[in-house]
Amino acid sequence: MAVKIRLKRMGKKFAPFYRVVVLDSRKKRDGRVIEEIGLYDPMQEPSLIRIDSERAQYWLGVGAQPTDAVFKLLKITGDYQAFKGLPGAEGTLKVKDADASSLAKEAAVKAAAEDAEKRKAAAAQAKEKADKEAAEAAAAAEAEAPQEESAEDATPAEEA
């Protein structure tokens, strides 16, 4: 049996709200459900999204496939991210090409930001090292300068 997590339309005409339900994919949109795991009301400001995280993770873990709309709701609530962390959950969730490309773009942006931070940290360390070496060289030069001056002072006194 192919299990889906999808929205079940409820409410009046021009005033819809939806229940997030788990049902057999062969059933009608508003047909008999296995379990109701959440609620989505787009008419409120801001939209109400309430999903039972434990039940959503359970159904995703046993192979239920969310529809595009439910997938977006799961991303908003963070339940999809929690699902990705479950052991043995790799590859069980099919993602549409558009969502996959947006996830890939987000990962690329994150990787680029991390790389930039690493480069900044390396540059700061190199600058600190160069400043330290310059300070040591200046200290060494100052230490040698008084000795040379005293030697120069002694030479004219000996000549006189």
C-alpha cells in the first residue's frame, strides 16, 4: 500500500482550511484517512501550521511520501530536517526536481559562506603572525640600536 501525507480540504466555500492527513494514495482527497497529524489554515494572518512532529516523523520513517504542499509545510515547521537526521532515512523521501535544486542551492550557499569564513580566519591568523614577527623585528632593532649609539659615542670621546 502506497501511503501519502497530504492535505484534506475542509471549511466553507472561499474559506478553506486543511488537515494534514496520512492515507492510502489510491483514496480520494477527502476520503477515509489512516490518521490526522496536523492542521493548516492559510486564511489566518499569519497562516496557522500545526503538525504533530512525532507522528510526522514516524510516518516519514516508515516510508510515507509527502505531497509538494505538505513537504513545504514540513520544511517550514522543521519536521523534515528532523526526519533527515533519523538513522536509515536516507533516500526514503522523494523530492521533486524544483525542491532538490533549491536544496542544492541552499547547500552551495552555505558551503560558500563556510569557505569564506575559513579564508577570513586564515587571513586573520596570517596577519597576526606577520604583525608578531614585525614587532619582534622592531624589538630586536631597538635592542641593537642603543648598543650602536654607545659605540659611536665612545669613538668620538676616544679621539678627543
